[in-house]
Amino acid sequence: MSEQSRPRRPVRTGALAAALTAALALLCCTGGAGAFFLTELGGDAAEQLAPASMDCTGDFEVDVSGKMPRFAEYGERQLRNAAVIIKVGQEMKVPPRGWVIAVATAMQESRLLNLANSTVGGSQDIPNEGIGADHDSVGLFQQRASWGTVAQRMNPEYASRKFYEKLVEVPGWEKLPLTVAAQQVQISAFPDAYAKHEELAARIVDALAGGAARTALIAGEEVCDAAAGGEIAASGWTAPIPGGVGSGFRTASRPGHNGVDIAAPKGTLIRVAATGRVLVSRCDPDRRGRLTCNVDGWPGKGGCGWFVDVLHAQGFITRYCHLVSRPRVAAGDTVQAGEVIGEVGSSGNSSGPHLHFEVHVEGDRSSRGAIDPVPFMRSKGAPLKGAG
């Protein structure tokens, strides 16, 4: 893309002054519903959809034979297979990020079912949960003959162990996008198919293993809710900047504020919160329809300034407003969790440098799809600092 060659702005160092956090009350959206808006994306206020979350207990042991949680997408036997996959990862001391990758892979390959194969002799005589017909592939991960005997590949513990053995041999697998890491193991004809399962796989890991997908690997330790400063949680999410939240979501004084304002000095790098595809990357017109994003804005000017919308798995959208200059990404780009997409600024309806951050559901970019980013990001293990 054209902006990739542009030199990156340096991050200003030093602790944030307390006054900067306090000043967020005066940033975008002061004065109620009329003070901040994305001029082309208006709409009626929506009732907040609270995302499901699981406490991060620090005790991630999974009970394979215990009661399974309920998910609309999968039944008990499929979740029990997911529990086996996680349990094997625990026994092999693979970090939780690996459990998410493994569960997502099995979701794509077999819908978490231990499949026989109509073309593989003897496979239907082994206990199974369905019949497939993909070459000579069998089992949860649809492993072919080179991975072991038919009986071995249709043993969920064996199949899981073989997957992890190959995964941990992939250089830097913990930092790779899920679909890339999974493809390095599976060598699938559909290498991009795994990404769409990451969101649900993380929720399944959380439900089965005490919120383990909410951990980030720091100094060799899995730390709960720690992906606030650039680390990426096992869920695949990270906080966009390490600043503190000052102006909240749809408060009594600002009912039209469809996100939160995060304090940060001008030039602070903004990182995309999760892997996804850029939907929009441009200057938002102000109240008078002017595209004047290359200058600092002011309260009442209107518009989001330079902004980026990114679509993630399961229809989530994140929005990043008031960038200091044209974003580093363009519409249609694929971006990876933690990738820098721009720098904090004060363009648009703003009285000082900060990031206005939004989360939307069901692919709805309007205000109707907006939810409170604070509980959502906490549920992903990437809490926004300073948020209660």
C-alpha cells in the first residue's frame, strides 16, 4: 500500500499527566448526543449488547468428563472433543494460544466431530461421530495416512498430540495469525478458512478452561487480562493503545457517545485490536461537509477525523477515530492483531489528542451496532486501562 513507505512517527515517551486523563471529559462528545458523531453513520441509540465473558481464574484445568457448557453452535459431544484437545495441550505444556489454534482448526476440519471416511477401509468400524470423504483423511483434524494408522488418527488424544507436535515446530507460531499457524500444520487447500473460527474457539477455551483465552504470555508466564500494552492475548485480541479511559460509553451527559476516549499523547502508535479486514480508512466529513482532517479539530466541528473501521471474525467491527494523519492502511487490507494502523491525533470533533475507540456487533457500522468497549475488551483479556 502507498502509506507503508511513509516513515513512522516516533512515540513520545514519558508518563501521562493526570490532567490528560481528566481532560478526556472535555474531548469528543462533550455536551450530549450532538457533540460527537460520525457524520455519515448516524442512527438511533441501540440497547447495549453485553458480550458473554468468563472469569480468568488462573486455574485452567479442563474436566473432560464433567458437565459441558452450552453453545448454540455446538453440542455436548463436540464440546467434549474440544475439552480433549485442550487437555492434551495442557499435558504437553503448550500455552493457551495453542489451544485456541487447535480448537479453531478442528472446528474447520471436522466441526469438532471424530469422523470416519467412506473411502478408508475399517474406519467406519472404529467408534466415530460421522462419515467424511476427503481423500484418506479421518478424525478431528482430518489427518491423512502419513500422520499415523487409521485407529491412531481416529483417537482424539493421539490426533491432538500430533497437531501440537507440528504446531510447536513452526517458528514463532505464538505470534503468527491463527490462520497462518494452522495452515503451517495442516497444509490445507483452503488456507484462509481457519480465521473465521478464532472468535468462537477462544470463547470455547474460556468456557472449558477457566478463561484461559484471556491470558497473555509475559516473561514466560500466562497472565490474566494483561494484553493492555501491546501484548496479544490467547484470544487474539490486544488493546489499541496503553492509555487510560476517561470518557465512557453513552453516559448520562453524553448519551450519543458510541465508544470510549483513551488518553494518549499525539503520535502514540495505534494498533489494531484483532486480525481482520479494513472496511474504511479515510477522512470523515465535518458538520459542514468539509474534508479537513489534516488539522487539529475542535469541539462542535463534527466528524471522526481520520478514522479506520476493521471487520473481525463473527461480525465484530472496531473503529479508531481522530488519527493525526492519513492511516497507514487502506480499505481492503488484511491487518494482523497488533499491527500499527496510525497515530493518535486530534482531527475531527476533538479538543485534544486521544483515541476514540468503538466496538460494533453483527457487522453494523451504525450507532445501532455499537456496544460498550470496556466489558467487551475485558472479556477478550485485553482490558482498556483505567476502565472499571
